[in-house]
Amino acid sequence: MATQQVICAGFGGQGVMSMGQLLTYAGMIEGKNVSWLPSYGPEMRGGTANCSVVVSDKPVGSPIITDATTAIVMNLPSLIKFEKDLVKDGILLINSSLIEKKPSRDDVKAYFVPANEIANDLGNAKVANMVMLGAFLELTKTVEVDSIIAALKKVFGPSKEHLIPMNKDALEKGAAAVRA
């Protein structure tokens, strides 16, 4: 596996931090080198939030990402802010439920995932982040879905175990959304 440098971004409350934490934790479970660096806008909920995640077979030199291999953007301000940080041929995952704008770059691989609609179809708007994470995993194979589920169990604990089947469904629907 090559090093994945991922930016997860959206409004506060869209689950971008937990998406990054789960990816980081899953990387740890698989014995990979990882880093997770959160960044919050001034408003917290409703403001912008993003995190930088590095998952690699090699030691991670810095948690700061200047050349992202993937950007997962949940809202328009995030697309505008982070599209420029992608490497050539990088992956741009766009939540098409909230973003109608096309990317301004044509040297990146853009995928449009209606994450909010898929989450609502599953019965819980809060799993839109897991839909996007499922799409990311399908495209990059950075970690196994089973590792994400194991991370969910660790991070959310026994009281939230009942939510695992829905999260697993969200990961699968996200993967299906980007399969050619």
C-alpha cells in the first residue's frame, strides 16, 4: 500500500472527525503507521471542521498534509478550500447531496456520492459520513471494512453496538455508489 494522505472536511456535526478517527484506528488495528490531526473552524457545530489522516506502511514524518492523495468533502466550502491540496490524479470524493458544483480541476478523479440521500434511505442521516468512508475504502483499499467495524466497536463501546449493522450497511452502500 502506498501512503494515503486524506483530508476529511465538512460542517461541524457531519461526522468528519469520527470518519478520520475510524480510518486512523483501523490502520492501527492493521499494524500500519497512522496520524490524525483535527482542525476546527471558530464555530464548532455548523462551522467548518476537517481532519488530516495519514495511513502508511512507512513511518509518518508529519501529520500535516500538503499533498493530499484523497479529499473527502461533505459540503461546498470544503470543496472550495481543499480541492487545490490534492495531488495530480488524486481522488476527490464529493457529497453530491449538498454539492452541485463540479470540481474546477480536471487532473483529479472526482466521484459524486449522494451520501445524505443514501443515509436517509438507511433510516439515519448521521451515517452519511460512513457512506463516504465506504466509497473511499472501495476506491483505495487503504484498510479493510472489517477493521473499520472493529474500530467502531472500540471507539463507540458496547452501548452503541446496536448501530453497527446500520454503519456496515452505510459502508457497503458507499462502496456500491463508486463501483463502475
